[in-house]
Amino acid sequence: MMYSLLQSRSQTLQKQLQEMHEQVEQTVVEMKTFENLREHEVIAVPKRVEVGVAISLLVARMLY
């Protein structure tokens, strides 16, 4: 009786551990994805600002 209870508990814990491991793996993938996105955005933002300023200057020249 005691053995079967322990075995059942062991299986439950193994399943929970596996699920937690999968959650950690998924979270790591998400974190790396956002880190990669951040790296690209850090580079892209100044370029967008430059383009925005250039467009503003062109529009200002066209209006005046």
C-alpha cells in the first residue's frame, strides 16, 4: 500500500517537474526573442529618427 502511494506521488512529481521544465524552456525562448528584438530596435531607433528629421526638413523646404 505504502509503495503504491509513493510510486503514485513520484509519478505526479515527475509530471510536474517535466511541465515546469517545459515552461522554463519556453520562457527562455521568449526571453531570447525579446532580447534579439531589443538589440535590433536599439540600432533601428536612431535610423528612424534620422529619416524622420530628413523628411521633416524636406517637407519644411517644400512648404516655404
